[in-house]
Amino acid sequence: MWLRQAFVVDPSQNLAVERDIVLKDGVIIEIAQNLQPEDVRAVLGLSNSEQIPQVNAAGKYLFPGLVDAHVHLREPGQEDKEDIRSGSRAAVRGGFTSILAMANTKPVIDQRALVEFVRIQGQRAGFAKVYPVAAVTKGFKGTELVEMMDLFEGGAVAFSDDGQGIQNSEIMRLALEYAKLTACPIIAHCEDNNLAGQGVMRRGEASARLGLRGIPASAESVMVARDVLLAGETEGKLHIAHVSTKESVQIIKKAKKLGIDVTAEVNPHHLLFTDEDISLTATAYKVNPPLPTRADQEALIEGLLDGTIDMLATDHAPHTWEDKAKPFAEVPFGINALETALAAVWQGLVAKGKLSIQKLVELWSLKPAQRFGLPAGMLKIGAPADMVLFDPDYKEEISAANLESKSLNTPFLGKEMQGFPVMVWVDGKLLLENRQIIDVKN
Ligand code: DOR
């Protein structure tokens, strides 16, 4: 396949320039400027009479498939919200070709057979590549570590009790220590349960005005401080999920200066919405950690630009309509994000000149691939052809009819957004064309 005149953005080779790309057997075999049919025939080994399948990509960006380090796929156990197939289809539609599936399913992913189940279900679906994250503690109880080596051998790429914080500091210390044997990071959901209490949004003026119980910023930041200290002491690998406070950014910055092996992610909703956007009926905005204040948001964007925060991640957290159709205080936390996240960041940051396209791709592809050791994040010759053709002008209304996800809990429902993937390939296989998933036979 010959992809012509794409504007190729690949931070792994410092590339942001017009190029032609040739694919064969699922890998990239040529990247060059202005190829001619005879060049392409030669690299593909085609005779003069054979047609060359080609795509005119002029005016569009081509970048490595995005890698999402934080996705909830709900299978096993809550398939009414999402399953591995629907979630990995939604991923492709959103431009993600590799995703990390969190372990807070029912049952939680704390045994090797469950890790293997998630991995195999992902392969069977055949859309985005699904990498299982295993639990840190058995049953998410926070008291006893899982058999890390066994789960790693089953295919886990990281360990996390995401969805809840590990309250026992000694368990967290042991987790960081033992995970070194696998070289996998511990993904920390930093939340002190006593400080968070029964809060449902960030504590501050907005929560007081709405009469909703607040979660103080310290509920996150004290755990970030604890965890970087433990990572320093154990020399373990720590990844902080969904950073949402300015204090957390400061602590991570300091930890990096001290040489602690810590990375961090931020979710688009924390960069684009604040606690001021919340109203009593807007349950799609209820998320954990809660939407930040304006000052926190500024610090998050600054942290993203100065390298304190290493990557973007969606924290795609699907919930059914019934789940979210209750009073704000009672609904579960979580935002459905895979199919809207890229357009949201495109419109909210890139199109406004706050973030370059090169940086966007680095933060959402190369960096997570590197941190979790995945074969992704670059368009080099010989690399798997996981690619996104992105049309910055494409507009679409977010609707139940369009979404591949089973759930609709997005603040963008009914809104028109701009900037979407129009073609997506995984291992050279075209899985999205004209915004439609191409069904694969299994
Ligand atoms: O908002 C959230 N939803 N935050 C989490 O940490 C968990 C997630 C979920 O699983 O729904």
C-alpha cells in the first residue's frame, strides 16, 4: 500500500514533514519524499502491469497509532458498560492502536488466567492491541500482593489497583520493590480515602455553591508525595495516573530532579474542564480525581509542556445511561473518552496554539510506548504499521448513533467536534475508513 503526500509526524525521528509511506506485510518498508510509481513497484516487488493500492493523504497528518495507558474495558463482569471488543473498537475510532486495560473489573485481574483472558479477548477482537494491567493486591483489598511474576508471564505490562488508592504504605513499598523483578511500573491511583471521604467533586468555592461534598486537593497530593518517596527508597518504577492538582505537579517535578524513576499522565478532561463546569445535573462531569480548579489546570498544562508530565491518557471510564441518570452525589465516577479525547485536545490545545502537533503525538504515542515497553509509538522502517491518518478539518457530532463504545457518558454528547482520525491501521490492516470501523472476521 502506498500512502501519498501525508504530513508525517513522528517524534521518534524528529519528523514533521510531507512524506510518502509504503506498507507491506503489516510493516512500514519505505518512508521517502515524493516517491514515483516505479520506486514503489520496486520496493513492493510488483510488476509493471500490477496496480499499486494507494491512498491520497494530502492535507492530512499521519502519525503513529496513539497509545492509551489508561482504559477501563469492564470485561469481565460489567459488559453492560463496555467489553473488550466494543472498547477496542472505540479505541481504533479514536485513533488508539494500543491500549492498557485496567484491572478493576469483576472479578479484578489478580490471577494469571484473568490476565491471559484479557489479552486473548483483545487478540480475538482484532482491533486495538490490548495490554492487560494486573492488580497490585489480591481482590483490590489493599492487603496482600498478587503473584507479580506469574501475572507478568501471563502478559501484564504494569500493575495497578486503579479505581482505588492503596492505603497501606508498606504494601505500596513492597509492590514497588517486587515489581522491579518484572521491570513493570506500578501505576498509582493516588487517593487518601480518609481525606477524600464521601466527596463527589473538588472541594472549593464551586462545591460549596452547589452544596456538594468536596474532595480536597490533598487527598491526591499526599499520596503522590508518599509514592515518590517510596519509589526513591526502593528504586522501583512508578507511574502516577490522572494527575489533577498543582501540588502533585510540583512534587513530581521535584522527584524527577532527585532522579526518582517516576512518570505521570494527565487526562484531557482535567486539561479542558474545571470544577466551575459542574452543575447538579451534569453527571457526565463526575470523575475521580475530580475536575480541578483553574489554578490546578494551569499547572497541569505547564507541567505537560515542561516535561514534568510525561504523557496524555484518557482514563476512558464507561458507565451506562442508568448508572449516570441519578443525583450527582450518587452516580459513579467516570468519563467515556476514547472517541472524543483526540478531538478534545486538538480543539482545546493544539488548534489554540497551546500545544504543538509534534508534542501531542509524542505525549500520546512515543512516551507511553516507551514507559510500558510496547512495540509502538514510531513510524520507522521495519516498525509495525500502526498508524493514524488525521483530518484536522473533519467535523462530527458526538451521538449514540456514531459511538462504538457501549456507553454515552461523555460531556461532549450532542456536541459537534473537529479533528478526527479518518483512517487507522493496526499491523498494516485498515480498520477505520471514513470514520467507520471495518469489521474483521474472526
Ligand atoms: O473516574 C474514574 N472512574 N476514576 C477512576 O479512578 C476509576 C474509573 C472507573 O473505573 O470508573
